[in-house]
Amino acid sequence: MQQDYLETTKNVYKEAAENQQSGLGCTTTPVWQLTRLYMPADRPCVFTGTTAIYFRMDNLFDDHTGLLLLANQALVVCDKTVKALKSSNRKDIYISASNWFYDGGGCC
């Protein structure tokens, strides 16, 4: 039973990698390509342990580009997202300093 699950999982990821679909990645911006490597035109997401916290009475913040921040929940955000959030000058989003630790998850 476990072997079937592992084989199915492997096949799903293999299919997704071989037949890439737009809109499934972190960004929908144009990409440049090296052999079997796809990179967003604005470069890959780099995580340095920065978190963002949205603190308002609304349930969530939606930037309409793919970022959702739930109220009062810290979310690890990549440096591109940090730059965008800082440039928006929002007073209801706290952005922590980088702690240079990242173990997965996050905005992208």
C-alpha cells in the first residue's frame, strides 16, 4: 500500500515538472529558460527568515498578486515580497528583520 502511494506521488510530481502549466508557480511573469530550468524574469524567491504579520480587524490581507496574510498570523515572506510590502507603506503590516533562518513554507 505504501509503495503504491510513493509511486503515485513520484508520478504526479514528474508529470507536473515535465508538463508545466502557467499559473501553478509563484509568479505569472515571463520566464527565461536554461536547459530544463525555468526562472522568473524578476529572479527566484530568496528567503532570509523575514516574517510579515497583518494586524487589523479584517480576516485577511490580499495583495491580488498571490499573497494572502491572515490576521495576526506570522508568515515567512521572501525578499521580493518584503520589498513590495515595504514600498506599499502599509501601517497594518509588520515586517520583521531577517533572522537568516528558514526551514520551509512561506509566501511562495
